[in-house]
Amino acid sequence: MKKLTLSYIKDEKQNSETRLISFIGNTIRFDLAIIQSPLFHPDLLVIDLNTNKYSKIQLDTLLEPNYVEHTFQYNEMEADDIKKYLSPIIAAYK
């Protein structure tokens, strides 16, 4: 069997901090992973663990009209819930 040679564009390790939060909004339960890493700075990587949707977010993008609704495919009520919970968390990372 021929040996396969893999070519990576980038292969490096970085230290990161992961915060897991769960809360119940007005309509659904949210389970989120928030990852802070030098790779994403000044953004945080926010992953919705229930839907596997994710985005790099900072406070400005979180508050952009329709950004959360579009990125995570939330309705208006769900987006309001996540903004309410994430705003103080993301602001604390500055």
C-alpha cells in the first residue's frame, strides 16, 4: 500500500478558554460554548450546542440588527433571549 503524504496549510496548537453556559429563555433551552482564543481575538467563538451553528462574535456584531437571527436561524424572541444573556458575558471579555 502506498504511503499517503498529507499537506496542511496550517497546523498549530493554541491555548483557549471555553465557557459552557445553559439557560432557558422564553421559548427554548440554550446550551452554548463560548471559546476565547488568540486566533479569534477580539472575537469569541459562540457555538450553539443544540443546533451545531456557530459564529465569531463580539459585542458590536451581537447587537447588529438581524445578525443573531440570521447566523443562528433564531426567531426574534429567541434572538432577544440570547442577546440578553450573551451581552454581559461578551462585554466582560474586552
